[in-house]
Amino acid sequence: MSHQVVLRPQNIVFSVQQGQTVLEAALNQNIVFPHRCQVGACAACLCRIESGQVSYQLEPLLTEKEKEQGWMFSCLAYAESDLVITFSDE
């Protein structure tokens, strides 16, 4: 099973396969996506979910406020539905 991800505002669309993180999927499809460590330590891949759901095998270090605002670590996030994400904090 796969889910579709839309990266806004560029409206870049890519798919994420089951068992693949959002970051892995983007990089495997040659999508430019900020990252460094790929283990949730550097926060370079931090982005905000506008719609959709993700799950984590290892819960990232996000504050309750960040979780409420929809922030996610794409290197640790597994898509549980289609997603719309952005790097903007607006």
C-alpha cells in the first residue's frame, strides 16, 4: 500500500510505500528535501502536516505545542494516509 504526499507550496507530489519514511520516499524519488542526520537529531527535515496522519516507530522529540501545530520529523514519520506537508510555519 502507498500514500500520496503533496509538498507545498511547490505542489510536488510523490508516493510513500508502506514501511518507508516520508524522507526516504522523497529522496528515492530524487526530490530535494532538507535533511542531514536521518535519525531525528538535527531537525533539518522538520516539516508541518497540513492534512493527513503519520506514525512513528520511535517517537520524536517534539513539544506538545509542536505536535498540536502539526510538526513532524520526516526522517522518522511513516505515512498512515495521504499527506499534505510544508516547510512553512504559517
